[in-house]
Amino acid sequence: MSQPEAENPQVIVSRSVQRHHRQVREIAIYTCAEISELTTDILLDAYANGSFPMGEDADDETLFWIEPTDRGIIPLDGFHLSKSLKRLLQKEKFEIHINSDFEGVIEGCSSAKAGRISTWINKPIRKLYHELFEQGHCHTVETWLNGKLVGGLYGVHIGGAFFGESMFSFERDASKVALSHLVARLNHCGFSLLDTQFLTDHLRSLGGIEIDQKDYRKKLNDALAKPADFLQEPKQLSVHKVLQLVSQTSNTGCSTP
């Protein structure tokens, strides 16, 4: 696999590979010895150019760039708010927090779950995204129950684009509630792109779609040119406001259990 030239870690040569049963461009491996060269500026530049990093597993400290030829997104005017999810939001079962426990969220996202023995979130990923969080480029949406973090997600923010990285749930539907609040916040704050990287059946059930690389890059460039503030007040959106923001154009009449 091709590696970046030593003088410039941003110079990349790519090839097409099959990963997770998807056609992607896999580029620029960074070995453990080279991780120190990978700065948050390079990371943000990669996102702005359509790529994102992944690790092979938690114990492998190698990173490589991924650029799917078919990209998953959730249109911010097309989130699917099912009747059951709407009822759950109205019950206010969970407390929602923004950016209160980054370490807890990334730990939850990297924890072992049924059907997942390992995770791509390794030590370099944890370090780099913690730095992005400290710099204000990475954010969390968290669901809490009885004083415990039980679900949530994190992602990267550049301009009017939000790049969803991972989410987790230790309580039924906790991640769905977090995603609902994320979509509401992105609409509230003037975002235009929610990138999910790949499209899973779970994300498809919530309104996710797949677009080709050309369409994605156009949406990305348009979003990057928009100013958007993820922390725009109020940080705590009321349930009424969340429902208003996620159901403006979603098909609330179609129920997904």
C-alpha cells in the first residue's frame, strides 16, 4: 500500500480496495513511528478533502485514510422520525448533554458489543480526537440516565459540515435519541451536511441515504463555505424544539418500530 512522501504527509497515492463490503479508496498508512507527524491540521484538511482516518483494530496503532466511493449521509431535511421515537423523545426519559464527557463517549464507542469483537478506535484515534475536542472541532451529544452515561455520539465540525464518527448505546434507543438531538442541533445551528461515512441498515431506517463521490464532494464544498456554530445557544434544546427541528420535513406518518 502506498505511503505519503516523507517531506509532506499530505501527499497521497491511492488505490481502490474492498473494505466492509464497500468500494473505498484506502490511502496513506501512518505507522506508529509516523503518528507524531499526523497533526490535527492535517486531520482537518483530510476531512475537508473527503477523507477520514481509521485504525485496523484497537491494538494496532496504524492509521490509514478512507474515502468511500459511495458516501453515507443523513439529509438534515429528511431525518425519519418514527412514531415510537417521537413518543420516546416526548417522555424525556434521557437527559441530553453536549460536550460534557468526551472520554466517556469515545470509551463507549470503542467498547465491545454483541457481534463486534474489536473496534477501529485505537490509541492514535483517541489522542487525535481528544486534541480536536480541546480545540473545539470535535463534539459529543450524550444521553444520560439516572446520572450515568448510557449512549451518545461524537463527530468533527468544519464550517457547516458535521462528520459523524461513531455512536453507542448501553440502553435501548439511547443512540437514536442522541442522533435525533444531533439532527435538531445541526438544523438549529445552520449546518447543511451530516456525513455518516458509511450507510448501515440502522442509519437507513433513520433517513440515511447513499450518494456518489461527485455529489458528496459538491455537498461538502457547499457546507464548508457556510459558517455554523455547533454551540449556538441554547445548548439545551427543549423537546418541543427538537421535535420541531427534526420533523419539519420528515415523514412522521411512517412508523419504524
